[in-house]
Amino acid sequence: MKIILAGYNIDKSLIDKLPKQDIATPETISAAYARISRDPRDVPELRAEARDQVKKARRSNKAIVFGMSHHSVAEHAYFNFDILQISRLALEELEARRIGAAYTEKSQRYITLQGDFVIPKEFNEEDAKKFRKLVEFQNDFYLQNLQKLTDHQFTSNPNLAANARIATEKGTSDKMNRDKNTLEGWAKEDARYALSLATQAQLGLSFNARTLEHAIRTMRHSELIECRELSQKLYNVTKDVAPSLIILTDPDEFRKAFKTDLHDDNFKFTKSNLRILVKEIMNKYSGKSLQKQPEIIADTFEKLIIENDVDKNILTAIIHNNSKLSIDKSYRIAIEILSMKDEGKKFFEEVLKYISAFDPIPREFEFTGDLKFELVVSASNFAQLKRHRLMTLLSQDYDPTLGITMPASIKAIGAENGLNDVCSRSEELYNEFLPKYGKAAEYCLTNANRRRVLIAANPRELYHFSRLREDAHAQWDIKETAGRMMKLAKKAAPLSFMYSGGKDTFEKVKKETNLTQRHQSSSRIAGLRPDRQRHQRSKETKKKK
């Protein structure tokens, strides 16, 4: 066996020092690996040839990745990006990519924010002034209450506070003072509920070439100018480095290479078309009552849907994701459509009308077969939820009618009315801007505002979610959501989820569950005749062996 390091991410400033700039491209790795299946030579030899003949490697990539549709070859090429001065709202759209992607963000939980925010280019001059005043008001709440919240955390957690003071007295720096950072972090994460979705963020982003291409194509037709500009900038910094792997992003280059037009109708029209379709059927069917409903188990803001009809689930997801209807109402309309002759077929034909051979099917088609939930979550909660990329995650637009999430610490320091005032003013400007600017009106809303979300996840992924988000270190908002979700999951499948819970309680849960099972087994045996008891114990001993 030989293990050879073929390449790795290195800093761009080091690449700039290479004597031959034209060979500094990840395309050669993709081209070499693409030939493995049909070329008998060893891989290092294939890589050497690709490095020496970059133009030939690029021609090969175009033929294999796009001509033969072997897009997985593009996944061998990776790109790293520094993303600065991006809004939290645009960040949600950028991070919608799940596979072949890695994100590390500047955290609002750990870093004290300085009030930097994005001014949306959609807003005219007069509305931009109104928006600035609103964001300054939101930021004032954050800055005025941060110290109060910090003091509250130190008072409410005397053991951690004592440890923090002892560490400080011993000369431990603030950066390395773990307990102090924990208490201050809890204060920051609650103060941020007043902050705007226009608040600036920064992140380190890594995409493979296939994911990069999809991000550029999708965001090129975003409802937000900020995301359209982001798409163009991602294209500009990579088009000369790896032109053969992101060819689907450039209609002119695609036409030159394949003598046919690149159809972007799916990215241009499918989303808006779905919203029009859903609005039409809402008007047509929403008033009708139906006898048969899917089984739905509900908690405070969470619902677990027990339904296995594939067409019904997909149709429901399309309705839910392109409206602001609850899951119950979305199912009612889906059932009505499917009960009508040919109506379902017509609807699905309309849904897929803009899909080309190079396009993925809409993500709503994933919403079947797993455990399915509807959640109502704050923007702060969603910022963490979206990190679980192996789930199917479908989110409606933010909806002020769903109310806000109020941190308990905000109430404790007497700032509840202040946060309510911040959110009321934010929603007023949102409602004023919505008819003018559509999606861009959401820049006005805060981390406390809510949206409905659909999740489909298999039990394995739900266990991972539970381990991370029910743990003692989890942020309280998503921790409460995870707890209620897993409570519902246990109702539906008590055996499958018997060991769910945070990492910190796993051993305890496992021990208690096993003790309970042994107790139940002993009680059952004790109820048998003595001869049966011996027989049953003998059987169970053999099973264990």
C-alpha cells in the first residue's frame, strides 16, 4: 500500500509566489482523477501529466464533467474564501449549500459586536434613512443592556463566577478564562436577540467546485441584490483559476464549449412560479374541510408528522415552503388537490416545468420517508439549526405574526418592554417596506423574530442533533427546541430513541434505561410459576451469551 499526499489547501499569498502561475489550479487534480477509471497508468503519473498540460486538463474536464455529466469529478477541486461585510440575512442564503461545503462564522455569541450593518441597495434614499434609525435603535438596546445581562449571569451562576474570579486572581488572561467567557457569552447571546438581520458577519467558507458552481448559479437570481453581488464576486475570483469546472455559471463559455445554450430558467423562474402556484391553490382550496388528516403529534412550537404517502408529503412541502401556512393547512390543501382527477398531475407538471437536464429537482422532493417536523423558531435559533446540513431543511420567510422569542434573562433584568419596543418598531418598518421591496424588508427584522421551518431527518441524524443541541453547553433557545422535538420522537418511536439526549447525560440515560429494562424483566419473571421462572432465566442467559 502507498499513501501519497496529492495536494492540500495553501494560502493564496504562497500560490502567488510560484514561478508558473498557470499551473496553480485545482483543475489538474480533477483532470487526473477523472482519468483513473479508463487510464491504466498510476495516479501520480496522471497528476504529473495534468500539471504539465493544463490546457489539455481543462479540455478533459469540460468533456468529462459537462459533456458526460460526471459532475462528481469537480468535487476533487476545493476553494477557500474569506467573506467579510455580509449581512446575517444573506448568510442564510449562502449557507443553504449542504454538501461539499464548510462554514466557520464570526459568532454573535462569543464576540462583542460594534454595531456594523449592511445598508440594502434595494432601499431608496429616504427609506435608507429610516432603516439606519431603526438599526441604531436596535443596536442601542444591545449596548445598553449587555453589561446588565453580564452582571445578571454572574449573579445567577455563583459557582462559575467564583471560578472566574479565582482564575483572574491567579493571573489567567481574559482570553483563557473559560468560566468568565462562558458567563459573558451567555449575556452576549441573549443581548443579540434585539439585533437586525442586516448586522454584518464574516466567515471562512470552503466549497468544492461543484458546490461553488451551484451557489453561483442559484444566487445569481436571488431576490436580494446583496446575494446577486455575492454570486458575481465568487465567480470573478475563481473564473480564471478553474474555468473548466464552473462552466455552468457562464452562458457564453457554455455556448462556446458545447454549441448549445445554457438554460437558467430553473434558477430564474422556479421559485417565483411555485409561489404563484401555491397562492392560486390556497385561494381555491383553503376554505374546504376534509375528513382524513395525517396524524400530527404537537408540542409548544413543534409538530411531528406521521405520514408516509410520498406524493402527499412532497406536495405539502411545496405548499408549506412557498407560503406562510401551517403544516396542518398545507396538508389539507394537498389532500384536496390529490383527490381531484388530474389536478395533482397538472400541479407537478407546473412545478417541474423549468427543470433542465443540468438542474437538480427542488429540495421539497426530499420531504418524505424520514421523521418530519414543523418548527417555529427565532432567527437566532435558525442560525444554529441551519448548521445541521444532513437534514432536509425548508424554511418559510420570516413572519412577524408568529411573535418573538424572549430570553428569560431579558425579563430578569427588566428589559422585556425594551425588547418588545425594538421588535414592534422593526415590524412596523418591515410591514411598510414589504410591498415595496419584498424579501429585502426582512433586513429590518431581529434575531428574536420567528419563521416556520420543515425538517425531515432520519433517526441517525436526529441522534446527532440531540447529542449536540440537548447538551449542557448548548444555547438555551435551540436546546429547548431539540428537547421538545426529541420528546415527540420518543412518543412516535420509544425504542429507537431510548438513548437520545445530550452528550453530558448519555451515560446516565443509558444506565437508567438498562436498569428499568432489567427491573421490568425481573418483575415479569417473578409473576411466573417457579418452574417457569427457571426456564425463562435460562432462556435469557442463553440470549446474552
